[in-house]
Amino acid sequence: MKTLKSLLLCCAALALPALPWLDPMAVEAAVVPFYADPGWNYIYDGSKTQALGVAKAPFALDGTWSADNGSSEWDGSWRGAGNGLPGGISSDGDILTIEDADISTGGSLNNRKIYFEHTLAYEPTLSNPDTIVDSGITISFRARLTQPGIQPAAEIAVPKGWGIFSGGKGMFGVHQLSGGQHTQIAFSLVTTNTLSANGAVNYNFTTPGLTMNRLTTDTVGGAGSDTSSGTAELNQVFPVDPNEFHEFWITIQTNDATTGNGTHTVSIYADGSLTPTVFNVTAGNGNDGESGTNANFIAMGLNNSVDQRDRRAALLHPVAEERRGRWIHQRSRSHRGVLPAGPGSAER
């Protein structure tokens, strides 16, 4: 099982705080964003848990997130012992926690995977969402791996990170469908080793932190772009302590045609820094058969436990400022759209 919490934005299997995303732990009481609000188009505050009791709910959380997809087996339950099957979601009013079950076999509606998608069709001011990953988007969130002591108590051992999986999915991701091509880039908090219950998956990393798509080929969906590797040196990681809340501000954009540069450039700012760490990545092409406007979305999901506070998207450079939570903002290089921009979710 994995746990997720959010306040502004919630991502499956990961704990995210909202306006301030707070972990239901005594010491974590408030969230103060490191970056100025660029004017997010959308905010999820972590307080809403609509559609409890509805399996694979198509209108969950604040009503704009769908668990009705092939990457989710949420049974609609509240998390905690005695509340249906192990796993589920919960909120303390500030942080949404999502916990999925680490099950060694498959099955349906057993919380073995929980994944929410927010279609960009809900954002009327955003133009050309089908090219959002290419033309430029900034996502922001505050997050950490869920810690022992969370209430209701986790039904898996925490903290526990994960990696990139299923064609480029992660704890936080962005997906577009353009010209028949699915394109997906995502990010996950990790420890140096993530071993599944049955030992079938064993991702390794050179350092704890925030991982993303690997750099494998210059073609979307190229070999190795879909999942993290068991060889630590092959996985890209932005180093941070995943047991502490961090606020991430991430820009994503198609890169130049230089051979060996992958398909996209990712720039990561964190915790108030105005200097990015830049990565070249290969986008995955994973999808669950989404089509039309439902194929352009931001997503939250996990295979483990994480606490998150905010999220937003936009191709903007961050401006330092102490304020409370925000969500997602995006703006393309050609100004095709706007999604809330700003550093993600994290408590400090």
C-alpha cells in the first residue's frame, strides 16, 4: 500500500497537502510556499474527498479528478483499518492521503493501485492542451514520503518511495495526446531502493530524491522510457530528503534536436531556489486508452506513501515569496495556454 496526502492538489498513492498541505502529524501544521503565485488556473486544496464509496469514481476529490482509468483500482474506501479493504484515501482537512495496497497479485477494486486524472478540459482558459507537454508547462507541488505515525495509521510500512512506471507514470505527471501520439512525463519521490512485496519490482537510485523519466532515446516511448531501472546509475534523480516536505517548481518543454538529448528538457527548482537543475528526459507513451479531451491531463498516483501539499503548472520561472499554498499553472513558449505555475507541494 502507499499513502498520499494533498491540500492544493492530490495525487494517487501519495500524500499531498493543499493550500497548506499538511501531514496529519503534530509537528507539521502549516504550509508556506516558497514561490510567488503566478495565477494558477486550478487549485485543489486537499480538503475534498467527494465520491467516497464509489469504486473507480469518475468525479472524485473536488469532483474534477477521475479514478475511472486502467491505472486505478480504488474501491472508493476511506483509508485506515476497518474501513473496507486496506488502502484508500483520507483527509485531515488540509492534506489528502492516498494509500494503495502492496499486493503481490492482480485483482480488481482492491486498492492495489490508485490513480487520479484531472482533464485539462476543466481549464477553459487553456488553449491547445493537446500540446501542453511539448509547448511548455510548469507544475508545482509540495511533497514528502509519508512518515510513521500518520493517522489513520498506514497499513503498509512507511516511508516507502517508488519510481516511474507504466509508460512514464509517476506520483505527479502530465499527459498529452497529439496527432495520435501519447506523451507522458512524471515525477516520483524515492529512497535508494524500492522493493515490491513480491520482489517483482526492485527500483534502485544513487540517492534519495525526486526521480523522473530516464534519458534513453530521442523518441517518445523509446526503449526504457516507460519505467525506472533496477540499475541505480540509469535513473535520474534530483537529490532531496524525501522524508521532509519540499516545494518543487518544474518546467517541462520539448528540447532541441541535438542527438542524445532525449525528447524533453526538465528544469527543477526547489525550496525557494531560483537556480534550476536541468535534466534531459525521454517521454513515455503510456496510456489507458484515453481519447479526445480526456487524454490531456495532469495526474496524481502512487505505488507507495507520500505526503503532498500543492500543485500547479506553467512554463514560468519562479519568483521567491513566502505565501500559502497554490496549485498548478502552465504557459507555453508560444503562450498557448496557462495552468497554475509554481513550486509543488511541500511543508516546511
